[in-house]
Amino acid sequence: MKRLSVFFISILVSYVFMAMPAYAQNFDFPFNDTMTTDFGPAFADILLEPTNFLPCVGGPYALCYYSGPETETCVVAPGGGFANCKCFEIPYGLYFVDINAILNLNIYIDTIEQCGTDGSMCQLPNSAPVCTNINDGTFIPGTDMISTFSFDCIPSEGIGNTNCPQDQDMQSLYAGCMTAPCTRTAEEGIVNCLCPTFDGPYQIGLNNQSCNLGSDNLGSDMVWSAAFNPNDTGTIPTPPIDECFPDAPESLGGCPLITDAIPPPPPIIDCSNVCQEYEDCQVNGIELGYTCDATLCTAQCNGRDIVGDACSGLQACPVTAIIALEVAAGCSCCASQICGCDANSATEQMIFDLNMEQRTSDIIPQCDLNGTLCGENFNNGISSTCALAPPGAQKSFPIYFLVLGLIAMRMFIRRYSG
């Protein structure tokens, strides 16, 4: 009964601002054109308060935050109902969904029933139904991925705010890309997202930008991928007071990496469950939780392919205990170290190789920052100086055995020589 009442209320308050976008007809899903806020429908990407952002962990997903002008253009399609936007493909990580901008009506209803209309009841990662639908590919069937927001690429692309008021004399179109469907292109790492357009005021996520992009070299109008916060308090997630986002940049409210002084597990955490999740999620003998942790929290936009190699497949595995530890401990990519979980040899080698790839791409791996998640190199018989275990933890052949052996040999030589 509650579900039906929410559904009928949504239908009653809806107002169709434009024809249903073509992709809603091409893909089999119920398009959400309801007035999710007083300022516009779902495809207007309206933000009213920080809890509107629902945190999720998984992938792949698209990042359209920088789309608009060259080179990641947003070109308005004939008829003006949507734009083709070039967006970054992100293989795995922490991402956020604006609860007011969920384009699948059924999933929107499921989400507000569980999370509240403001999202305040789903502020733990992957606690909102929409996260599951995006991660398992059921949000909009037939797409390669869904557009969301994430902190990926901020170090190279930047972040900021430019207000674009509505022009009374002409259209002020922008592309509302949140939860839009996306498909891969021939250009590696770039996807095409079909983003509904909306006429109204908006904010660009970069400083000092021109609101009017003009036309591309084919004469088609270009628009920004944007959102609107009528309170003008920004269009990016902010953590609650005295809390942080695991696996996000520390400068933007993310939890820090652990230091070389590894803390004990929080009392509410059962480390056996944490280590079991690491052990259970394997692809070709590689334990993905370890490889992902080794690369994810130091990744840069130019190393998205490395994160893809390290993390792809993890979205299909349960990581509830791992996330719970990171939230409780307030740290990023840290669960295996805190619980002292042991990776297998194939995983250790993979971590070693991934760290080398990051260094080649001028990315500093976590190994070089805190001495953890370094892996071991078995290919040439020489092990890495840093292992997965915390500093000081026993290796398979502890050093003190070697010392004792040398002492015994010296005593033997002294006793029987001459």
C-alpha cells in the first residue's frame, strides 16, 4: 500500500517538460519525469542538501562532470531533448547518486521508500537500492554503464563552481547526466552518455567558465553537463561533520590512508568476516580486494586502466564487512592491513606488478606512502621489500631464523677449526 501511494503521488505531481527522450524508448525502462523537487523533474539534476548524495561503491560507471566543451563534448541532438555527451569511464570506486535525479521511476520509488526523500537514511556506502541496480547492470538494461558523480579525475581536471542564471531571452539548456545511460565508444576510456536536457539555471563544476559554449565544428549546439543547487552550496558531496568518505581524496572529505603505525581493529568489527571477503572474491586466482586496495586510493585519471585491471569483477562480490571496517576506522583502502589478512602468492605478485605500473605512470602507489600493500615479486626469485602484511609482521621465512643459523655456523667453525 505504501509503495502504491508513493507511486500515485509521483504521478500526480509530475509535469512533462519535454517529450520522453529517445533513449527511454530505445531502452526498456520506466522514465522518471516526475517533479522530484519544486525546482524541476528528475532529469534537471537538482540538489538541495548534502544527504541527497547517496554513496555507492562499485562500477563501472561514467563521469560526465567535465563534459561540455572540447574535448569531452556534450552535443545537443536534433529536437533538443537530449545531448550526446563524451564522458570518462571509471572502472571501479566510490561514486554518488543524486536521489532527486534517479531516471528509472521504479528504482526511484524503491530508493525514496528506503532512504527517505532526502536520502538521509542511506548514508552508508551501498545502503541505497539504486547502488545495487547500477552495480548489477539492472538500472537501465542494455547499457554498458550509468553516469554518476565521483571524485575521480579531480587532481588532473580540477573542481569549482560557475553560476549560470536562466536567460529570459533564450533557452538556457544544460545536460542532466546523473544516472543517464552510457555506451562504450571506439575511444578507450571514453563513453557516450545520452543525457536529457533541461532549460533552467545551473552550475558548472569548474571555476570561471563561459555558460554559452556555442556550436561544434559541425554546427551542432554544445551544452554543459551540469546540475542546479538553488541554495548555491555546491554540487559535490560533502561528508557529515566529523566523518569522512572511505576511498575518496582526503582534501575533499575522504578518509586518510593509514600510517605505518597500523591501528587495531574497531571493537565492532569481526576480522574473520573481513578476511573472508578478501579470500572469497577471486578471478583466475587473484584476490581482487587486495589488488584493488593497492591501487584505488592513490589512482589518478591517467591510471584508470590500472584500476580496471586491479578492481574489475569486485563489484560482483560482497564487500560489506570491508566497507564497515573502513567506515568505523575512518581510513581508506585499509581493511586488510588492520585485520592482518594474508593474500596468496599470485595476488602478491599482481600487487607488485600493479605498483610498478603506477610508478611508470607517475603515480605514487600506497606502498611508497605507508609501506603496505607492496606485494612480492616471485618472477625473478627476489621478493619485494614490502609485503602485504603490516610492517613487522612475520614473513614465510622470518629473519631471526637466518640470524640464529649464522650464529650457529660461526660457533661450529670456531669449535672445529684448527
